[in-house]
Amino acid sequence: MFTKFYVRNDTRARFGKAFLDQTKQYDYGQRAKNLYGNFKTGSLLMLDLNEYNFALSESIVSLGLQRKCKGQELLEKVCDHLNLLEKDYFGLTYEDRHDPRVWLEMDKRIAKFIKNEPWKFNFEVKFYPPDPAQLQEDITRYQLCLQIRNDILMGKLPCSFVTHALLGSYLVQSEIGDYDPDEHGRTYLKDFRFAPNQTPELEEKVMDLHRTHKGQTPAEAELHYLENAKKLAMYGVDLHPAKDSEGVDIMLGVCASGLLVYRDR
């Protein structure tokens, strides 16, 4: 483990319902194998869909890195594993003594910022594209969908009832395809989660809307999902606690359009 970078997680086959269990190894060479002291161990969490019930889960990736490794090297390897070509939208976060979520600097050595072992990182969307339709790769949009879905479930991206239902219906279309009255009974959405506080009324509305998406491919449904998610007020806003000039608590929101100030939130 000290001599190689191991990646293992469950990844959905892009245009089907099968899941792929993959392991990739990146060998640093024979010389490195004799220099265990130059390696660090760690793990990385990334969002994925549970193989059995379409629920969001966190896949754990084990890794062994050179002590001198920079953030960009780790990010490159993770993106290569996920077959992500549009890498600039993503980043890695870690937890330190003062902040539970710090973005790893790509051009600096990881060991400069993280002293404790094992190293632990999260793979996340860092830059939310203002127009997801401009993304070139379906897999990039898929990863963005996973991040937004998690943001919604964690309460970071507030939605109205109508928006929850609409977004949920596109998720269902993406994961199970067209509504089939012979296959999908009244409880076929029991394993899906669309909102922090999900209700039977919301599930009923999602079912109604799902019926209207007949014929949409997973990629098309995910694009519709993103086109509606981007309209949300907090889409792509990264919040940070701060104080104004009078010492009053505020929240600073960093997003593609600039810096936003939120009071009494």
C-alpha cells in the first residue's frame, strides 16, 4: 500500500444500470518501493449511488502517496480513475483544527497543510458552472448531479416543494428510465431520497412528473435536472461565516458572479 496509489469504488455504468467494481494501481517504481519513509497513507471520500437502492453514499478510496506529492497530482489521479476530462470544476477538501472544510491548494505539497495521519480528503465540485449545458462530457454532468443532490439533502441548497418534485422526477428518470405501470407500483420510490424532509405528498408529485419524462435518456434527464437546479438562489454559493464592520455575524457567499453578503440567515 505504501508503494502504490489504490483506487476502489462502485461506479455506475454510464448508459446502463450495471455497476462496475474497479481497482486501479499506479506504481511509483522500484526505487520508491525501497523508500517507505517517503510515503503517506490516507483515504478519500467521493459521492456515488448505492448499488442496491439508488441512495447517495460515500465511496471510500484508499491511497498511498509520496510525501512530496502536491494537491494537483492527487486530483489528477482521482479524475483519471473517474474518467473525468473536465477536471477544473473539481477539488479536494480536508478538515483542520479551525475549519471542518478546507480546500486543498493544488500547487502546494500536501504535507505542508496536513500533519495528522492518515490523510483524509473529500472529492467535491469546487466551481459550479453557470451553464451546465456547456459542459462537454456526460460524466462531468453526472458528478455535478451527485454533488447538487447531496447539497439539497444536506440542506445547503433550499428548494420549494415544486422544485423538489421536479428535480426528483428527473433523478428517477435518470436512474430507472421510463415509468412502467406493470413494474412500478405505489412504492417504487421508497428507496429514493429527494429532500431533507421527504413526505408522501412529495413522492406522489414525483411519480406524476416522472410519467411525463418518457423517452428521456439518463444523460438527457440529468441535463434537465441541472438546467433547473442552476436557477436556485443558492446554486454554486459557497458560504463562509464572517463579521461586518460593526461586529455583526454575517455569511459571505462566494460564487461565479462574485461575493454575496447574507445577514440574519
